[in-house]
Amino acid sequence: MQAIARKLEYSELPTKASDVLTLRAKAKKEYAERILAQRKMLPFAERVFGGEYIVAKHHKYVSEVLEKAAAREEGYTKLVIHLPPQHGKSELITKLFVAWYLGKNPDHPVMLTGYNATLATGFGRAIRNYVASPEYQRIFSNIELAQDSKSAGRWNLAAPHRGALIAAGIQGGLTGHGAKLLVIDDPIKTRDEAENKEFRDKIVRAYQNVLSTRLHSGAVQILVMTRWHKNDLAGWLLQNDKDFRYIRIPAIAESKHDPLHRRPGRALWPYRKTIEELKKQKELIGGYQFGSLYQGDPQSQAGKLFRRDYFQIIPRDEVSRGLDWVRYWDLALGENQKSHFTASARAAMDEVGNVYYDGWLHGRWPWPVVRALIKRVALMEKHVLVGVESAGQQKGMVQELHFDQELSDIGILGVPVQTSKRVRALPVTARGEGGFLFLVKGPWNDMVIDEAVEFDTGDYDDNVDVLSGCMKLLAINPQYNGLGGDEEDDDEAPSAAEPREDTDAEDILAATEDEDGRPYSVTMPEEYEKALEGFIPLAIGATHHNDDDYDDDEDDGYDDEEPYWA
């Protein structure tokens, strides 16, 4: 304590007894606080964080759990800890706890891993910087970094201590090293990885074959992660090693058994996420994702992706006017009865987030027929953003459309397919679960709904792909959700198309020319007629104008009582 008193800053040496007593009191207080920071996690965190460390109830609870782990109390040496996104789990557990642990156990090697090397190395750098900080040196005065080993992903403590830290991605760079403390922070990065069984199995094998074989006797293992899937690494460990304890702290309290003794419905950390914001987040991402990511309770999704009551059928005149529409084409080029279907629909989103689907096309056609359909519908819907599935040979088909001069002033995008069908469909289910999913009344309604509720178990999923594709287009279209573009674009946009009678699919095909400029008259086979019965594509363009753009007194050929795009 005398050394602490000597180091305390004061403007001049004490000249009075009262000054000496004040200095001694300050030194005694400082000494007590340093000892407390050596013994307890949160006082340590508050001192070394380098700013105001805001402590919530869940930080206190987790810190007590980590103290038990460091002391190797029975039942706490193997932990799976779930906290929601943006609630401080990595800062507290992966960074501050590891730094504190090394101060208390300077001869222990530590192994740290995450979904990739960049993430893990970033953690290693933060811990290294904590250890090198003056505040850390005041708490653990005998701990220093070795001068010849200071890289972010691999560094040692200075002699006489043998402690070290190695940080690397979970699928590489960790062989040849041992650990008395293993911390795995978020081994899965994305929903697509989580839904991929092969990827999940790779993570499990990395734990089995590498991480578990690197552990010293009595090692502490901590897996801290946002849950993604029932069978993610956390799920596998809890199922296959009964010594693992699950510390689950949900974003919204669920029952009287809440670990923090919250009443059901209370938010975990209102400072970061209020209950209103959490409920809005649930509406946005859907119950399946919210249950796993925020509540730490992933459920099996087999056969549960869509429910019939997600789809609300409304008459066309109840759809908001002045919306910006997109159209998506899911291509399946074949004519035999075992082929998948080519399907297409248009969609729009209003200012409150309601999504409307309409104008469905569905059938088995060869590419010339599909190309003719895409072209003719695009010419009728000139101000509708068009997206066409672009994967494999379909990339060349999208290029054919780009080379067509008649389509040069129409927005046509090739939409790459990089994630699984299930992942692509999640934004649609989130809208349905929140009550924001609408189908305009039409003869195709039952077909779409039946296929959706049988997703994963039915024979076809083309219509589900269309639902997902439209949602992706709405997300990238700068004029989606009824907001429109800037004023210049609105002023220059053409008015509605010239009046004409509604055109059905057979008329579209007959009016389209082939590659040689000859009329492409198609005698529709019986199965085509059956597949297209009742499916009429959008007949009127200029879908993004507001009502003020039209003079109700002008004889424009449209019934003013009906939507102009009907």
C-alpha cells in the first residue's frame, strides 16, 4: 500500500497531519479497489474498459458464472452461454473475462476461436491491448507481455510466466497447441450456414477432432454464441455431453423461472433494446429466427415454415394505389410432367410494410416460350423492376434479355441464387407471421398457398421461390414500399399505357416474334392451356405514379373507380 501511496498524484508533499491522513485514505481506497478487481470480474471490467462500462443485471449474473468457472467449481467448467445480439456478450466474456483470467492464472495457455480467423484475431488483439494497458498493470502488477511475441493472434506473457493466447478460426490453425481455457465465440456466422447440415457437421467435427484434443486436464470450456439452430454446436454439445451447463438469458423474459427473476414480457436490457423494439424485431425477422437468435430457444422448422393463415386474400381494389411493383421469374425449363414449373408474380410493399402479391403466371414451357412471356409482360409493365433467376445456364438466358433492344429501357436484373430455399423464404414467413402478407384474389391463390404449406414435404417449390424472389427484389429496389424515387424521376416517368383490352397468356405468345423476326405463333398444347387458365399478367404500365398524376375528368380509357393497374 505504501507503493500505491507513492504513486498517487498530488500537487505537493503534505505539510499537515490532515493531508497525510487524506493521502493514506486515498491509498487505502485504491489498494482495496485493486484487490477487489483481482478477485471480481465486474470491478475489473469497470476499471480496464477505458470508458464508462454500463453494467446491467445480466452482466452481473454472467460475471458470477464466469467467476465460478475460473475457480473450477463443480458444474461450471463446461458452459454454453446464450445472450441476444448486441447485449455485450463478446466484450464481457471473450475479451474482459479472458484478460482477467490470465491475470489470475498467468501460467495457463488460452485458446480462442470464432467463425473465422479475422473475428478470432480481433478478439486476441483486444485482450492483448487490455493486458498491456496501464490500468491492467496497476491491478496485476506482475503481468507483462513478452517483448518478442505480441502479434494479435498469438502472444505470450513475459517470464517467469508461461501463459499465452492463440486465436484462430474454428476450422484451422489450432493444431499443435494446448489450452487450460477454451473460448469459442460465435462459430456460425450466418443463417445460411446454420441451416446447412453439412456446414454444421463441419463445425462439430472441428470441435471433436481439434479443439477437444487440445485441452489440458481440468480445462475450462466456454461456448458463447447467439443460437441459430436446434442442431448447432451448442445443441450438439448439450445433447452429447451432459456436463455442459446451458446459461440461457432470453431477450424477453418468458416465465417465472427467468434466471434474472424478471416478470414475463420484460426486456433484458432496455438501455440497448426496449420491449417495443424487440417486438418490432420479432415482426421483422419472424418467430423462428427471433426464437433462436434472441431467445436462445431454436425450434425444429421441418414442415413449419408456412402456415395457411399467413396468407390474407383481399380483392384487388383494397390494394393501395401508387405503389412500386416488382416482378420475379423463377425459371424451370422443361415440358415433361416431371419438370418443375416456371413461375412468376409481381409484388409491392406499402409504407407500413404490407406486401402484396398479384399477377401470377405458372406453367411448363421451353425457353423460347418463357422468353416470349418475359418480354411481352415486361413491355406491358415498363415501370416494374424485373428480376430473373440467374444460376448456371440461366445466366446466359438473362443475357439474351439484356441484348434485346426492345427491352433496353426496362430494368431487368439477373438475381443470383446463393443461399438455401429455406433461408430465402424466411423474410416471407416473417411478413406472414406479422400479418403483413397479402395475396390479391385470383384463381391461383390456392395453388400458391397449398405449395407453401407443403414446403419441404411437397413435390414442388417454384411458387415459394417466387415469393422469396419478389421479397429480395423489394429489398434492393430503391423505390419500393411506396416511397417512390426523387422528384425528377417522378416528373419524367411516362403516364399510363394506351388503352387496350386485357391480354391473356395465349395472346402474348401469339404477338411475340422469334429470333428471326417471324411471328412466334404458338399452338398451345392442352397442358399449357390448363396450366395458364385464369392467370393474367399485369396489363397496364406506369405503376409508380401517385393518384395526383391523373386527371379524373380526362377520358383516359380507364374506370376511375378501379385501380389503374387492375
